[in-house]
Amino acid sequence: MKALVIFDLDGTLLNTIADLGDACNYALRSMGYSEHALSTYNYMVGNGVRKLIERAEPDANPETIDRLLELFREYYDNHCTDNTKPYPGIPELLQTLTEKGIGIAVTSNKYQAATEKIVRHFFPEIPFVAILGQVPERPTKPDPSIVFAVLSEHPTPKSAVLYVGDSAVDMETARRACIESVGVSWGFRPISELRGAYADHIVSSAEEILDIALISHLCN
């Protein structure tokens, strides 16, 4: 049995794309730029909010990006739970992992304040061992520093850790941290991306994550 499961947030635990897209479109609209269809944001997210803004308006200079980022946060901080919702089976999965004595952590490229607010809002009863978002002093995923930060807070042998995400960024993060990876098929990126990123497992339901976490031959 795994002792710790680390989850990505957006596209893995929660479908956040509508609120992310709405916040980005608010920022763009406020500065006189063209908005994007929400479906296009699936390929803009995943590397932090600044990178999202840069992808949404690639011709903007650094000063404009800074202002767009301010506007994004102004909107998102107040609307980040409007349309966001857990994926099917996720609340039950987190509860079962907790009951089995498996630690649960969240690592996200979303800035820390929003990461913690959203996780606490949707999963208030889950005793996460760590909820880590993007902070200035730590590089974003796929740099594995955020995983090492979790392990610093909750020491666990790497062989007893499972990392779950929906994108190549997540699979590369796990690989760089030398831990086992699970790619989920319901997120923002296609299965082909997960395969191309050498996911150790690809699942189509939350129950399959539980099965992998409990497989006896993976015991440390």
C-alpha cells in the first residue's frame, strides 16, 4: 500500500477550466484584448497563471502581462468556485484514502492563496498533509521542488509515493522526482499526451487510483 498520494489540482481533482477561462477573459476584456473560447484554455493552463496570461495574449509586453495578471487575480480570487466542481468519484476517493491511513497532498502551479482556498472549499473534511501552490521562491512544475517540499513536510520513502495528474507537466514532475505516476483521462489534456510523457499508469476512473494505491506488491 502506498503511504502518500500527491495530487495535481486543476484537471485532476477539480474541473476548474470555466473559472480560469472566465478570469482570463475578464483580464483581457478589461485591457481591450480579444477574449478566447473556454475550450481553448485547456491548452493554455498547466504552467502557472503568468504563463496562462502569456499564452492568452502572446504579443503583450512584460508590463502589460503584470497588469493582466493583477486583473486575473482580482477576478479569480472572488469567483474561483463559481463553476468549479470535483470530478466524479474524487470526494469518495479522498475519503477512502484517508480512512485507509494513506496521506494525501496537493501540488499545483496555481498561486498558493487560490490553491488553498479552492481545496479547503471543496474538500473541507479531508486532512491533507500538505496543500502547496506556486510561490515566488519555488520553481513551477515540472521542476520537482514542490514534490520535495511535500516530502519535507511529510517524510515518506519515494517508493511509497504515488503522483496523480492530468498532463505531461505532471508526469515529468513525477519522473524528475523519481516517483510513480498516474495520468487521469478526464483532465484538460488528451491521453496521447500522457502516453507521450511516459505515465506509469493511465486511469479512467477515481476507483482505479485507489486500486493502484492499494496494490500489495507496491508496498515499501
